[in-house]
Amino acid sequence: MNDNFEKMFLDVINGKKSVRECEEVYGIDRNTFVKKCKERFPEGSEQRKKLETILSHNKGGFQKRDLDMERLKEAVNALLNGEIKTVTEAKDVVSKDMDLQTFQEHLLDFINGSNDNELKRKYIAYEAQKYPNYSHINFKALFIEMIKKQESQSEMARRLGIPSRTISRELEKLQDNEEYRDIYEIAKELSRRKKKHGRAKNYIPFDELEMKKIEVVLDKYNEGPIIIGNQISKVDNKYEKAKKFMEDVNGLGKSQKDAAKELGISISTIRRAIKTVESYEGLREKEEPDVEER
């Protein structure tokens, strides 16, 4: 892998290939590549500055080349405001030719890269309807941002629309985790100071020297964005399959019973697909008894 990293670094730094192209050639994903580069080149060095400029250009260029950002913004707002019912419909607003996984990656990049807290709250709430355990949140990344911004758990809860108890519970999970013990202890100390001095105006929990030491500790973690999409595709893929199946069924122009007979399946298979589509799209029609007919 080190040999591939060297080759990838030279191709990127010399402008021969984009990071995305190198990912396919050398089998090293962007996050791993960036992490190794940060380990090798100290912040402020010429190599680090040049690399950061190239990475920013690569990412920006890819988005402009393959994505209409105005359409993406329009689609995301329509989805979160309830004007569009599904992620698939939002994707089609941007491009019907784009595959769902790619669109989801663009959607998450757009949400995580936004400075609009209301937008983030809406998206987190939207996903929480499907994942009430907030599995779409990377809490380790959340705690790192909380520390860097010197915000209390309550402030993070209000800013992102996540229950305070959920944030507190997730933090306690790190108490006995050796790898993330430092995050736990810093976050707990921040909470202690915030509670003690929270009413004091212009109070800064950690001074400049303390923050420099804390940043050294936090720099060893590479947790990525707060909002993640590792589970979204499972739900969407199930919906996509059911929707495509129903399109095929409806294309026969026959009743459910006759369509089932022609396809060699039970009518309950068709009904399950209908329920999957309706559930995903938020429909609340009464379900018919699932009586199997052949």
C-alpha cells in the first residue's frame, strides 16, 4: 500500500490525475490518502499547502463537472420541505441518469458542507423518522466538532436538533473505549466548565494554549463528517427494487391476480411490494388482508 500511496501522491501533486481517478487506479480511498498526507506533511509546510489547494480544486472541479448545484439545492429543499416524498424523486430532479448511491453521496456532501444549521436540522430530523436511534449520526465526529467549537452538549443539541439525552448517552459510550478515551475526557471537562461558568459573558472554557494542546490530540482522529449515509442505501435499495418490480407488474396491464399468474408468483408478493413502496413514500392507506391467491 505504501508503494501505491507514493505513486498516488506523485500523480496528485504533479496534477497528472485527480484524487478520484487515483482512487480507482491505486485502490486508496480519499479519506485514507488525506490522512496519510497529514501524517507525513506538517501543517503550514509548502507540501501541505500545495496538497490542500489541489484537493480543494479536485473536489470542487468534480462537483461542477458532474453536478448542477442549483438543481441539487432545489431538490434537497423540496425533499426536506415535503414537496418531494422520496430520495429517488429528488435524484430525478437533478439527473435521471445518475445512480442513487452517487446522488446520496452528493446530497450528504451538500448537507455536511453547508453552514445552514436549519438545513442540517431538517435533514437530521428527516432521517430520524427512519432511524430514530440516530444511526445516521457519527457521534465521534460530533464530539470533535463540539470540542473545537467549545459548545456544550445542550448547544449542540439545539444546533443540530438531536436530543440532549442522546448526545449524553453516546458520549458515555466512549468512557471505556481506549481509542476514544481522550475525546471523552476533553468533552467531559468542557461540559464541567460550561456548567460552572455558563452564565459568564464572553467566557472561553479553554484558553489558547489549552486549545493548541487539545487540537494536537484531536488531529490523530479522522472521523469524517457528522452526518453519514451508511444505512440510507439499504432502505432506498429495497424501495427501488419494489418500485421497479411494480412498474413491471403494472406494465402487463393486468389485474394483480392475473399478473401474479403470468409471472409465476403469489399475489402476496405483489402486495408486499406495494406496501414497501407506500411505506417508503409515507402513504398511510389501509392495508388489505394479505391473503395469498394464486
